[in-house]
Amino acid sequence: MTSQREAWVAELIELAGRDDRVLVLDGDLGTSTKASDFAAIHPGQFLQMGIAEQNLVGIAAGMASLGAVPWVATFGVFLTQRALDQVRMLVAQTGANVKFAGHYTGLLNGGSGKTHQDIEDLAILRAMPGMTVIVPADGAETRAAVRWAAEHTGPVYLRLARDSEKEVDTGGVLQPDHLVELRHGKDVTVISTGVQTARTVAALDLLADRGVSARHLHAAFLKPLSERTVVDAVGEATEVVTVEEHSVRGGLGGLVAEAIASTGRPIRVTRVGLADTWSESAPNDFLLDRYGLSPERVAERIQAAVGSPLGAAT
């Protein structure tokens, strides 16, 4: 399996070989993000900016104004927390052609703990006008996302995880405002995003063995993802479960709940993710189990939703 950071840099190395406008600006995390691999092959298109994320974003915006296509590479938490003012004012509000690679997002960041675990980034950037938000499932979809972002004019946030998950067959097509159907089913509709999609696939395999028939949709784009697209994809379902390695507030779960609320139909939405709580430092398997994101815990939440009558608490 190829990790998302490995896939990200491999695709960028190829793009930069064909287009000298492609630059990588690193926040002194090159060995972690794999930006150092890019620097080794394209030293003239790599800029080491140090631990100065606000300045990093500002310089990227300036370079974009001169026709460059800069990729800002750092941990997601530093983009959405430390440099948020610059992201908002210099990039999003101006429509600058800056691409953000937010690495080490979610829970699994190598044990750094809650100071570095970014579980709010999707809520923050989904609410920001002009920002495209892509949350790929695996390495292959990451490479497709890099290609898409390179062709798109405007700000893009690419959410990348540190560690590998199993590959997911998403059909090889990355399309904005679109949900990919991974599994047919009738008892419940499950919508997942990012690397949590692979764990959700495993959870639904467990449920299939228990006789639960689930329909599974994957969202690579959280923005744009229109209410109409979500409503059409949900169809006549009465039970919907969203799954994300992110807070249940403002991310995929919030997006789906907002869309379904507009229909006026009696559809229950169960949001699986981190509750209104800070996370902690621990091994990956422990964190996924503790916060209900391992395949086993996801399967339990989905089965509970299917087994409860509409209107009952889950």
C-alpha cells in the first residue's frame, strides 16, 4: 500500500517535471510530509520556508499572483489553526491559485497528541467561501486529486493522512460534487470520506456476515458537494450513517444532516466520528477503537442504527 504522502509527492514530482510553474513550499517538515523527496529531484522548484506558517502562506499567495502554482506542505493543524488568517484573507478571499497539502490530519499523527491532531479542519475550510476541499480515500485517489488540483484554478485544500489504509476501488474517476457508490444495499445508506472509507468498507463486510444489507457511498469532495447531490444519492433511504475521522460537528456529518434537513422527510442521520471532545496520544489501534472509528466500532454503530425504530435514540 502507498501512503497518501508518498502518493502526493510522487504525483507532484511528475507534474513538476512537465511544468516549471509547480513549486513546493515546505514548513520544515519535509521528512514527515515527503516533500524532501521532491526537493531531491527538483531543487530549483522547492523552497524551505522554516517554521513560519503564516509567512509561508503569504509567500505562496504572492507567488501565485506572479503565475506560479505553489503547493504549501505542512501539517493540517498548522494551516487551519496557526495560519488561518492568511489562508482566509490572502488566499480564499482573493481566489489565489494556491494548493494546500494538509498532512498528518485526523487522529493518527504518530503519537503527537491533541496539539497536533487536526479534527476540525474540514469544518473550518468547508465553511470558507472559495475553498475546494478534497479528502481522498487512498494513495491512488490522492494522485488523482493532485492532478485535478493542478488543472483547477483557485484554492484547494487536500486532506492527507499520515499512515496507509487498505486501497479502495473508487472507480478511478475523481469528480467534484459527486458521491461514489461502493456497495449496494437496502437496510441503511452509509456515507464516508477520506481514509475512514477503507475502515467503513471493513465494517460493512462484518455487517454483511451478520445479515445487514448496507449501501455505501464515498465522498472525496466535501466541497463542492451540493445539497441536491446528497439528497439525490440518499434517495428513499430512511436510515443514513456518516463516518469520518473528524469531529461530528461541521464535517461530512454536518454536511449530510444539513442537506437532509432541507427535504422535510423523516430520515434519521447517525453521525460517526469524534464527539465534542479533544483526542489524545496513543497507538493507532487504541485511538480508533476509543473514538469509535475502528471497523468493529463502526459496525456496532451502524447495526444499532438499523436495529432501532425511526425516532429512537442511538
